[in-house]
Amino acid sequence: MTESESLPIIGWREWLSLPELGIKFVKAKIDTGARSSSLHAFDIETYEENGVSQVRFKVNPIQRNDDWTIQCSSPVLDMRSVRSSSGQSAVRPVIKTPVTLFGHRIEIELTLADRNQMGFRMLLGREAFRRRFLIDPGKSYLGGVPKKKRKS
């Protein structure tokens, strides 16, 4: 069996979690064209704490649902110039955090950006899944879909 035959297969979009940020699930586009991963964030504020650069931000993990907001904070790994798909460059905070997908916990670098007008709250770039997963572009949600809570 080759190495690639033993890798789990994911679809072009999957639900994943960011446990250290308190995000139980977020729908992500698996983007082989993007090197880095990106998370929709707003009210992004960098600050110093005990000599360490930190960032606090808010996340609406569900598209078209501004009622559910999660407050997050993390040390800043880097401030990076990132070019968007439209060709615009912007300096964005980069954090390092684990992502859970298919029961695998992976440390990833994640840029924080306003993705409110985009179709997905998160992009999982190729650095996150290289040598860990194979992608079937004709499939979606191979890891399952979160159950909706019933309204009382």
C-alpha cells in the first residue's frame, strides 16, 4: 500500500472544529489553490500582554447568522501580507491553532480576515492538509454534518 492509499479522503467542503478558539464547528472550503488557511473574523484588535503580541477577535461561525458570535483570543504568530483571490494585498494577523477534522488534530497557521461576503467562513489551505488527506472534489461533508439543535 502506498502512502497516499492510506490517507483519509475529504470532500471539497467539510465541517471542522477549532477547539482552542471555542468553535465547535465551522464549514470550510478545502482550497488547493490557497497556500494558507483563513478564518472569518471581525473586530480584530492586536495588543500586548506581558510582552507578547496577542489578538482578540469575534467570529460568526455560521454563514448568514450574525446572532451567534464567539469571542476569541490568541497569541499572534506573525503579521503577514496576504494576497486575496481578487489580487488585493493586506497585512493580516496570523495565529497558530489546532483544527480537528475527521478525528485528526492538526496544528495550522490561520490568517484572520473579514470573509463576510465570501461563501465560506473558513478556507483550509493546502499547507494544512498536505500529506495528511486526499481530496475528492466531487464529494462534500465526508466527515459528517453537525446536528441542528431543535428549537423549544
